[in-house]
Amino acid sequence: MPIQLNSYAEFQKFMDDTCAAVGAPIDLAPHHRFWSVAYNDFITGNVFGVQILIVGNAADSGIIHALKGEAPFDGTSFPQMPPTAAFPQDAIDTVADWINRNCPS
């Protein structure tokens, strides 16, 4: 069951904790902890040319496609993220909920 994230700081901690829990060595990723930037940079930014998210619209957000392994993160352009260990569905749902609630800061 997803948990509710009520701030960007909670989102950042959740991403760090989930990466650690699934054994994803995020410090070795070429984009590192891309969620460690300032809030406005994160919600409007991109990673390698892919928009990270669309505030209020998880279904069309790059981070959700990446975590689910959906195009372009299906191996055709990029691997599913993280590539070494998948996020469980409830963790993806938690991220999606935060996005759909307009990314509380």
C-alpha cells in the first residue's frame, strides 16, 4: 500500500530509502541522485532530454515510465530505472500519488 508523501523533502528521502532497500547503487548511475536538486529544478527539469514529470499527471511523467520500464525506458532508448533492481509497485504508486497531488513542496 502506498504511503502519502507531503513534501519534496519526504519525496527525496523516500527515493533514497527505496533505492537502498532494493539495492540500487544510485551513486553509480550517470544521473546520480537527480532528485537532489532544488524543488523547482526537479519539477521542471529533465534527465538526458526526458522530462522528469508533469505536475499533476503521473501517467505521462518520465519518472513513472522509467520506474515501470515503459517506453522510452523499455530498453529501446533507455533501460528501466533503476536498472539493477526494480521498485515495487507500491513504491511506484507512492511516487505517482505525490505527482498526482501536484508535487507538494
